[in-house]
Amino acid sequence: MDTYHLPDVTITRVSEALHDVAAERLRRTIGKHVKEGRYSHLVDLRSLAELDSRSLAALIRALRVARDVGGSVGLIVDQPAFTRILSITGLDRVFPVYKNEADATAALARHDVVPA
């Protein structure tokens, strides 16, 4: 998991299943950046091999951390199976979902984001 900052958003790339330690690391990472005044986050799931219920729960916990202070979390997903999972669970209505970083940053620049 690595994190970098663009002018208007913090992006965290996830490459391992969000179970236990990794899930807690994601929650703490977003919490740390929120405390530093970075409220807009993207979680890049394009390197993730599977998206299971524990990973979905970890994403929801990370979203709560950001929303508690008026922030937001969007997802970058290019795997059709993941997009289908997000749709079936209704989480595509909870998280803004983008195919790539360019689409996400363009939407953020237009403020075309689901409100917290």
C-alpha cells in the first residue's frame, strides 16, 4: 500500500487484500491524512487480486473515517468483476467509482463527487 498526494486529492494504492493488518493500515492512513487536512481520498484498487466481503468492510470503515470530518473516499476500479460486485452490493452508490486516475481527478476538479 502506498500513498501519494495530488493538489486536490490523496491517492492510496492497494495491492493486497484488505484483511486484518492491511485493513487497519488503510483506515489509519486515511485517518492520518484527514487529521492533516486532506479530506478528499481515492483508493486505487486496480492492483488488487480479489474484492471480498472483508475488503468491502475495510473500505466502508475507511469511508467513515473520512466522512466523520466531511471528507470523501472514491474508488479507482478497472476490473469488470469488481465493478459488478460494487453494483450488486449497492456500494457504487456509496462510493464514487472511476476507471482511472485521470477520470477521478477530472471529476474532482468539476466537483462531480457524491456528497458525504
